Amino acid sequence: MIRSIKSFDIKDKNILIRVDFNVPLNDQGHIEDNFRIKSAIPTIKFCLEAGASVVLMSHLGRPGGEVDSDLSLIPIGEELAGILEMPIKFSHDPISEDAHDTSLGLKPGEVHLLENLRFNEGEEANDYDFSSKLAKHGQIFINDAFGTAHRSHASNVGVPAQFKHKGIGLLVDREIQYLSATIKRPKRPLVLILGGAKIGSKLGLIESFLDTADSIIIGGGMAFTFLKAKGFNIGKSLLDESMVSTAARIMNTARQKEIQLLLPTDVMCGNNLDADEPIGPFSIHDMPSDLMGLDIGPETIESFSTVCTQGGTAVWNGPMGLFEINGFGTGTMRIAEALETLVENEGTAIVGGGDSAAAVKKYGLSESMSHVSTGGGASLELLSGKSLPALQILE
């Protein structure tokens, strides 16, 4: 059984926390979105208010085991200090003697942030020596980095293997509650909403929900592979030729299990992926051969939204169209609004990480959802029923 941070006596202890501060930076090195940093704050504050000191470790980007000043955690430390309204200590080398001395000298209520773990190739290689040196920073290990829980890296599995006392933080606890416990006993009807470009990355999720869902909604670029499998002309729309037979099999399985599987009935089009003005709507029976579908149409929005608002539990992973371009974000925005209505009707709306999380944030609806995951790949795997290495090691 995995222990929560709340089950430990942490007063006067050094708590080593694996956090996920892998946030997007702009060309000037400024943080574009601090959602992941803010998501870790409840666990950090819980420790500080309980009389513990905290050592934080994270990665940022993919420096490939080499120091890259553009991927330093220094700006993240500055942002964190601003949010906590207190100074924090910082170490440029996480496994140096100076870094260990800083952690050893922490007083209750103090915070120490270690530099980007991926500056050392031992992190991704799950190197034993690197793990051992990181483990010296704390007396209790807490994983609160759900976004990397599917990675068998040193800070996720090598470090906790060296702790007797280890568990999860409040963020990971909440992720498990919504992405695992709630899905196992959902309020019915259970609706899965899928979008984005590729079927392959979501195949495990689809297979899992074919055993549990009442309705499956498929939009975004991946919908055209399903429409192609049904024999429709999809023009120049995105198509994964290798997945056409898989899409046909999924639709057949859904039909046999009496699961309602909804596909777009009309679409908004553009000449290419650089289009900024929607053309249409076009019925899927009359799709122009020289255009590509880039968003769901008004008729589809209406039918998808109805199923969402009448659900009991909805899980959403992937946008309905090219929402980054404002002209093709209507479908994604309206699905987000439908899920807001679902929550208002005492239903549960769970948003997977990645583009879905970015979409609800863009439309100012993050706070209206029951849960917005901090992990894209990790949320996909947990929702698919798979074990996550960083959680397995804590059991």
C-alpha cells in the first residue's frame, strides 16, 4: 500500500520531494505557464507548516546529460520563491558535497532546490551511484511528480529504493484518486472523449474503456482514420493508414458491447495546417477532396455536447481540432463548456494532461473541471490500467 505524506511524522525531518517543474519557457527563458509549479505548492506548504524542511528535485527539458544554461532551474526557483513569498536555497550541482551540506544544514521551514537532474546522465540511466548521492538529501522520500511517474529514472525509482520511509505527495494522491479510483467506480453514464492527432498513443486507453464506458466520443485528427474506415471521403485530412483496420475493429467491438461511439457528422475545413480561416461546415458525406478537416462542425458540437452534459463521469484526452489557431478552436472550447455544465450538474469531469489541459486553461475553464491532470503520458497510462514505475517502487 502506498503511503501518503499525511501518514508520516515529518516534524524536524528533511523531506526529499521529487517534483515536476518541467514547465514551458519562452525564448527569453521566462516561464510561460506555472501550472505545474503551483500544483506542487500544497505538498510543499504541508511539509513546511508541519515543521519540516524540504529538498526539491526536478528535471527540465531534455539536456541529454549535459549542462545547458537555457534549461537551468534558476528561473523556476525564482518563481517558486515568489509564490511561497520566502527565499529558497539553490545548488548548482545536486550531488556535490556543498549541496549535501546545504540540505544537512536546513532548518525547519526552509526550502532547498537542486539544479536540473538531467544535467547528469545518471538521471535517465537510473544510475545507482547518482541515486545514492541524491538519496543523501533527505530522511523521507516523497514523490509528487505525476508527470514523470511513467519514467524509470533515478529520481523516480533509484532514489526511493534506498529509503525505508517513502510515499506520495498531495498532488500524486489526487491524481490517483481521479485517474484510478474514480474511474473504477464512476458515476454513470461514463463518457470517454478523445481527440488529438494519433490513435496509436491512445490505443491502450480506448481498449480499457471498451470494457467500462457507456459512450465514446472521437474528434480531432484521429476521427478521420475512423471515418476512412467507414468508407467516407476525408479529403486531405489527417490519416493514419496503418490504423484504419484497428479503427474498424474498435467500432465493431463498441457495437457488439452496445457502447455508443460517436464520430463527427460535420467538419470545419482549411486548405492546410497553416489555414487561419475556417471553410464550411461540410457534412462528412460531402467533404471536398481538396480540403482538410481541422475542427468539428456545429451539428457535431451539438451532439457531442449533449452526451457530455448528460453524463455522470467524463474523461477527456485530446482537443477536437487545431485549437491553437483561434479559427479552429470552437469545437474544443464548446466541449470544455459542456464539461463545465456537467460539473455544475454534480457530475465529474476529468481532463488528461497535455493539450487538453492547455485547452481548458486557454478558455479559462481549468477551475471549472473536477480535475486537470499534470501528466500527459502518465495520465494516459494510468487511465489505461497500466502500472507506473514511480508508484510501483513505493508500494
